Amino acid sequence: MPPIDAPPGERGPKPFKAPHLFLRRLTYIAAGSAASILLFTGFGFWTVVSHYVIRFAEKSSVNVSAVLLSSERDSFLTDTSEGKPKVVEQIPTGRMGGVDERIRKFLKHSRLLQVTV
């Protein structure tokens, strides 16, 4: 290592004596910072949008289920001896075609791909 009292050229490059080295380092730092900002922003945006889509799908499915249940109450529910509604174990085969047709008409204009009862 050169002595401390050596002339500036012998002590190694200083940032402002060799601006090309300083600017190169500054460019690397700026590029790394920009990449980090874009990465964290993209991850945050993806997280917010995915949570919104999940909440929207859950709310829509609950609404569709409530409307289907109210419109097809006789097919899906039966009254017990105490007068409380009970979910039927199986829809009778003779009524299944009509239920399926009414559900398809109801969901015709929605963007649902599949309904499982």
C-alpha cells in the first residue's frame, strides 16, 4: 500500500478524480434501485388485485347461491315435521331436467363457467 503522504495519483483513484468510475457506480445503484422499486410495486399491485378478485368472486357466488335457492326452494328444500326447512338429499330424477333447464336459463347471461349443486 502506498504511503498516506504519496501524491494523489499513487493513492488510487478518487471518485471525483476518476468520474467515469463514479458515474458507473452511480448508474449501477440507480438501476438496482429502479429494479427494486418496480419489483415491490408489481408485487403489491398483484397482491391487491388478487385479493379483490377473490373477494368479488366470493360475494358473487354467495349472491348467485341465494337467488338460486330462493327461486328453486321447492327443489332444494323440504319441510320437516317441526316445520323447519331441510336440504333434500337428492333431487328426484323426474324433476332434475326442469331444475337444470331453469338454472341454465337463469345463468345464461352470466359469465359463470360451471355451477355445481
